[in-house]
Amino acid sequence: MGGLTPDRLSRYRELRRELGREGLINLNPIQRGGILTPEARRALLEFGDGYSVCDWCPPKTPRLDRIERPPVADFLEDLAEFLNLKVARVVTRCREGKFIAFSSLASPGDCVVVDSLAHYSTYLAAELARLRVREVPHSGPPEFRISPQAYQETLERVRRETGKPPALVLLTHVDSFYGNLTEAEEVGKLCREWGVPFLLNAAYTAGVMPVDGRRLGADVLVSSGHKSWAASAPTGILALGEGVAERVLRRSEVRGDWSGRSFPEKETALLGCTVMGAPLATLMASFPHVVERVGRWEEEVRKVRYLVGELERIEGTRQLGERPKRHTLVQVESEGFYRVSQKHRRRGFFLYEELRERGIVGIQPGLTRHFKLNTYGLSWEEVKLVAESFLEIARKYGLGIT
Amino acid sequence: MGGLTPDRLSRYRELRRELGREGLINLNPIQRGGILTPEARRALLEFGDGYSVCDWCPPKTPRLDRIERPPVADFLEDLAEFLNLKVARVVTRCREGKFIAFSSLASPGDCVVVDSLAHYSTYLAAELARLRVREVPHSGPPEFRISPQAYQETLERVRRETGKPPALVLLTHVDSFYGNLTEAEEVGKLCREWGVPFLLNAAYTAGVMPVDGRRLGADVLVSSGHKSWAASAPTGILALGEGVAERVLRRSEVRGDWSGRSFPEKETALLGCTVMGAPLATLMASFPHVVERVGRWEEEVRKVRYLVGELERIEGTRQLGERPKRHTLVQVESEGFYRVSQKHRRRGFFLYEELRERGIVGIQPGLTRHFKLNTYGLSWEEVKLVAESFLEIARKYGLGIT
């Protein structure tokens, strides 16, 4: 402990988040849906202490999902209703939800089908569950679409390869690269025809846009509280349909060989309880806002389409992914800004710095040729300021504007 | 969604924690070490938004443990130094740390040896990793001691049963039933002799008392930020010795069969990143305080011994577990209060209610014959008030005081 001097430790005493300042417009693609509501900020302080939600855990059947003060039990019922599935749990991360589904519904060595735009954590969750991954191809540039037809073909390929259907099919409802929205309902139908459980990764959709798990045919729906439900990290949502709920939430069967201790009330894959404090409180406190905001999704899509239209006025600049946009996450390709960067003394950092000077952050520093942004929850005024700022920077560096 | 009316949703708008009020003395056995510092409360608000710590994630090798603003990378190094082990990670819960160790260091079907006072989540983590659990017996009432000798015997029993040593040995450093401190160093030596990895569950020790992982012979040390590090839930600590670090933190080897995508920088068992926000910020912000407070452990032990001495003045009342106490978590047995409860119109609830009237909470409502409490971090004044309150209640109901 010789090195842990007061001087060294002082770095932890005043942790500041430079980009969280009021007045900044943050376009970070993973952060727009996770900005807390005022209610959630109050809940954070109220439930900041460790195990704060456990004050009134029912002593005879202690389990997070049964706590009534604060109303965790009610919340999980309402959450399941909101997603139109049978039962819901809060887990520590969306990726933990995927791992839980993979390890409950498939066995080591099984094949699982995932779209080729899946988040990296989807691949890791399958790897940790010792499954083999088979990918559904996308259509390539510029739209990178994932089609239900490609799912059909991949299912057939797996059957040819292994002699049976995959153990599970996963679709990333909206992907993190292009913000493409894939036709989950058709993939859901296909899964039903094949008799394969369907896992919908709604990390970028549930909580910001309307998502009806039953209509989409999801057996398992996972989402991310800190990505799309105005909640603190780490919070994941795991919602289950009737056909799989019991298997995924199966109870513990272990028994101590000497003591005889057993825990038949505990849900094994959850390791008992999950988010026992502040982030769960933020998820609950923001829930009324989330229920309301998904009804305003069409307006969010109008804003992103407006911004894309303005950005595409810049020489050599286009939106990648499906057209027209149906989600607020965008990948932009700009040969124009890239050419500027090659002659600029700050190289690719010029774009970040020019935006930063205009109060706009969240574009990854250094990128110009391909960069991502997300307009979710910005006001029209902010979206217009973002558009004007990009146009202004383009003009400043001599790029043509149509 | 018919049921999600504004009226129904209003229950989530103002979440309040009745027992978090200032002025209350909270004896809840799992909560004393998880009360936030003022620094942590500030950090909560600063990093409340989802993915708030990811603003400056290094784009080329994005990983939580490599972030320098806020100083996550530094913190993990300091954390490893504090615990005197090679490398540390923050995971979502202590139990996740156990599962990660179990699934990395043992294979399905293997035997793992655990003390019979282990937390239920230890059993669940082993079950989820598909391991067989073999328990180390305790000495029974009234002390319920776990001895290194009993570990030796259990290791021999496993070798007789399976023809080989267990894949891993776990010791709960201080257990959650009696607050007994077991001689980890001797169990560590035994494990080294047997060539078996040693997992120390320091959920109730690291963060409140000095714990030197290397000296105790721990290959893996897990702890709970929300239990013992003045942090918000969910936060777990996973610290690793040289011999096992690489196996536990092995990198991803999965590869997309169509896209060729791979993630060789990601740590598979962590599913990539873990606590991407507020609770990690609280853990970091409280760390200087934690480093300082473990040096005051002896004073904490003096306080609990004082309280036990006073409680045992009450007719029919004794402390269970090892004597004298070496930890602040206590289980009390009181035939005296139990007899009172049998005639009281509020039955067992009278004790909780009498304490509540005196500003003391955290004893489980309804319990009198056996109840647990924790004095960690209470001032001498508060400990004396607790002692006086118990004596006053005993007198009120006619119990003798020696």
C-alpha cells in the first residue's frame, strides 16, 4: 500500500464529467436515450446507498422482484405489460440478458443464429455460453440491410450443416452501426414456423420507440436501461414470453451436501438478485416518462430526417444505412470532411474541435470520413443548431453546399 | 398498455426511502458498509446519465478498464495494489465475480469446495457454472466455526470421492450469519499445498478491514462495493493473483462465420464492459475514504464488543458465533425478548417497533429470538444509544438486567 498516498488518492475525490454540462448538445450515439429525467436524478440520491432498495425485502421469500416498497414488484409487472410479454426482470446489463437467454435456452455446442450487425456483446454472450455463432449476412454498402429472407437462408444453412434448426435466433432490432430497423415481426414469424425461440435485442428501440414484444413474436426481449430508458448504468431489461419464461427463470436446485441448504425460491440464471439499488430506482422513476415518450417517436424520426437532409447538402456527404431513416442513430460518410482533414494541421480532429467550439460534442474525436451521431430527444432548435453548425464548418473549409 | 394509466404510473414519480432519513440509526447487517460518502453522493449526480463514464473511452481499444477520464484505469491499478493482488476489475456484483471465477477455473461437472456458511449466491454461482458443491462443515452452535482442519478433511473427502482434488476452493472470509472471521491464511496455505486455486469471498471484509490478498494466499478475491466499499449497488470487485489472472480474464476468440468480425481485446467472462456509470463513480469517489477507514478497524471491533457486552446483560440473551467478536456483524439470540413477544399483542414486531420509536431501524421486523445487526461505522455515541435502548426495552418488559 506504499503507493496509495493521499496525493495519489486525491484524484478520486472530485470526479467531474466534462461533457455532462448543461448547454452542451451531446450527439453521442449511445448516450441520447440514457439521459436521466429529473425524477431519476432525485431517485439516485434517495437510493444511492448500497442495498437501499432492500429495506423491505420480504423476509420469508427474499427476492428483488418481490419488494413492494419501493414498488419493484409492481414495476416489473408494468414493464412486462409495457413490452406486451408475460414476465419481466431487471438484470445488470442487456448483454447479461442475452447470456441468460443463451445459457438457458441452448446447450454448449449448439448453434445460434445472429444478424451480422449484432453488438459485439452478443458474440461474447454466445461465446461465454459455449455456443457456435452463425451469422445472417447483410446487404452491404450503402444500406447494410438485414432481411427476413437472409434469416430464412441462414436457418436453412444451419440445418444443412448440423442436421437440425439452431437452438435460438437473435435479431438486433436496431443495430449500433447504421441505426437500421429490421422487420422483427417477419423474423418472429419465421422462428415460429421453425419452432425456434426468438430473442429480440431491443437495446436501441424499447424505451425510445413503441415495441410490442408479442406482436413481434419475441420469446425473449432484452433492452438496456442506460441506453434507452433514461436510467443509470448498469441496468438491463429481460422480458419473456409464456413459452420460455419458466426455462429462463428456472429455480435453483442445488443442495448443500453437508448442510442440506437449498434455495428453491431463487432464480439461478439471475444469481438471485441483480440491481439492488440506485440504477433500478432511476429506471423506475423514469418509467412514466418513458411510457409517454415512446408515443412521440414519429417526431423524433422527422428530426433525424431533417438533419440528414441538411448534412447531405454538404459536398461528398451521405447517410449510410437504410433510406429513409427510421431511427435516430445515424452513420454519416463524408468524403468532403475527410479531404479537409488531410490538409488540416489538426488532421481528423478539426471536425470535433469545430463542433466543440459551437457547443456540440459526442462525435468521436478524430473521425471525419465515417462518424455516428444520435439526435434522440434533441429539440427542433437543437437539431437546427447542429445542422447549421455542420454547414457552417463545411463552408469555412470551402466545401460546396447544394 | 391499457393499464398503464397516469394514475397507475404516478407511483414511480416520487420514490422515497423511508429508512434513509438522517438521524435514524440503521443497524441493517448488509447496509452499514455501503453507506455513501459525501464524495460518492456528488459523483452519483455527476455520472448519473447512462454511459456517462464512456465519454473518453479509447476508440481503438474500447474497454472500461482503459478509460483515463474519469481515472478508471488508475483506479483499477490502485485497487489491485490495495488488495495486494496483480490485477483488479469492477464487475456488477460479488456473485458475478464468483461465477466468473467458477466458470473460468473449473469445468462443468467439477467439484468445488465451499464453507457451509457461504452466501446463497455462492451456491447459485456454482450451480450456474454446472459445478458440484462440496461443503466444509462448521462446528455447530453456539460458535459455528469453520476451521482450516475441516477444509483439509473436505479436500480429502473430495479426493476419495472423485479421485482428484476439487477444481477450486472457496472461503467466505466473514460469513453473513454470525460474522465469524475464518483463518484465510491457513486455508490459503492448504490450497497451495494441494495445488488448487483459492477464491476468497471478502464481501464483508475488504473495504472495511485490512485485507492482504497475497498474504492470505488468495488467487481470486471477490468483494461487494455496495456491501463494504461505500458504493452504490450494483458493484462487485474481482481481484486476481498472477497464477490465474490470464485464465479468468481470457480474451474473446469468437469469430463471425460470415463477417469475420472478432473481438480479441474483449474479456469474455466480463462480456466486455461491466459497470458503465454511476455505481463505478461512487466506488472510485469513496476509495480514498475506504483506504483510510480500514486502518480504524480495531476501533470498530471495540465498539461491537462493547455492544455485545451490554446486550448480554439482558436476561436470556447471548451473542452467537465466535467469541470474542472480530467483526461488526452480530447474530443475537434472545430467549428473553422471545418470551416477551409471545405475550405481546404485536407479537415479534414489538422489538422492531420499540427500537423504531427510539430512532433505531434495521433489525428485521418480527424477529426476537434470533436477529442480526451490524455496528460498522456507528459513532461511540450511537453505539451507546443502541445499547441503552435495548436495555430500556428489556426493563420495560420486565426482563432482568445483570
